[in-house]
Amino acid sequence: MSDQPSLFDDAAAAPIASTAASAVTLPGDWADVLKGETSQPYFQNLMAYVARERTTATIYPPSGEMFTALKLTPYADVKVLVLGQDPYHGGTPDGQGQAHGLSFSVRPGVRPPPSLANIYKELQGDVGFQIPKHGSLTPWAAQGVLLLNAVLTVRAGEPNSHAGQGWEKFTDAIIRAVNAKPERVVFVLWGAYARKKTKLITGQQHTILESAHPSPLSVTKFMGSKPFSRANAALQEAGQTPIQWQLPMQAEAVQTEG
């Protein structure tokens, strides 16, 4: 999820029959919202590609967590969308990996990676956030913060390894669907990659917050951008409940997505 080159090519191969692909059902109201996407050949190809990859390599997050962002934040509840690039590609001693299907978040018990540590520092200066001993952002998702990556899977140790296979087309459809909501949504776009998505956000009712990425490479330009207080101000202006950004201090207090 660092500022890396954009890779927007979609899978161009002919449709591939796959039991794994045809069996995919998106969670909750997203199944209806995105039914026009999941029935398309590119999505079938994508699911078949990911299934094949899992037979030959370690892929993060696990298959049951690819759509955690959609599971924890129903379409009807989306108030804020925070866009990342692709999942964390690092492993953990238990073999599960850092990623668990939410952009910038890591599963409870995993040390926050540098980008998330910088997000915590900005939260501290912006809204008086107390830095917890974990990196799970699950409580944000439960409040309507869609923590979406542009690419939803990655090969272990190989950032951007699943870019250009069709995920970008699918997640662009998610962004367009959120843009279609009549209520205000705050789109948080950090870094050059995410900021390219502004072209998909056309609703005048929405708010777009752009800044540098929180990675160590650009953190000096990220710090002081105050995205969290600005997001809440935009929500309150539209008559919506602000996000409680403070997280539980201990990982054990975080409800998991299961």
C-alpha cells in the first residue's frame, strides 16, 4: 500500500470455467449492488486466477477474508471510504499473514506496519487518539468506514503481484457504486495511486480528502493533513454521525470479523 506505479490493466484472457469462481457470493447487500460485476467473464477469470494461485503459492489474505471489507461494512452503511493499493504482503509466525481484508489494517496481535504506525501518529495529533497495542481497524469498519484496497489479494512477499488481473475493474465498480449513494460519503485518498480514483467520484454531495501517502517515503507530507477531523466535520455538516476513531487499547478487546 505504498506509492507504487499504477497498474490498471484488466485480465484479457477468454473466460475460464471454474467451480471456485462460480461459487463466490459477495456478502450482504453488496451481492445485489455488484451482481452486474460478478456475472461478467472478467470476474470469473479473476476468481479462477486467484484459486490457481492458491494452489502454487501463499496468497494473502486467506480465501475467507478476501471480501472482509464488504462483509463488515454493508453498502447501505458506507459513510467513509479509505482506499489502499493492495494487501500487506508480509507473513506472520502463525502463517496467516498480516492482511485480513481491510486496507491498512492488520489482524489483532500483529505489530502495526510503518504506514499504519504513521496513521496512528497523525490520529494522535489530529483528534487526540491514544495509540493502541494492535493494528486492527475492525471497529472503524463497523461504523461505516469501508477500508477498501484496489487489489484484494497478493502473493506472499511480492507487492503488486496480483495487480492487472481484474481486481482494479471490480474495485472501481465498488467506488462507482458508493459514488451513486445519495447520502454524503467521505472519500479518503492517500498517495498518487489512490488519487487517480477521483475521476470515479462525481457526486457533488460527496467530500474528497486527498493527501500524500502515510508510508515512510512520503510521511512528512502526510503529517498534519488532518483527514480524520476533516472527515468528521464533513459528516456532521451533512447531518451524519461522526466516526469514533479511537480504537480499543488492547487487541483482545477488538471484535474480529468472524
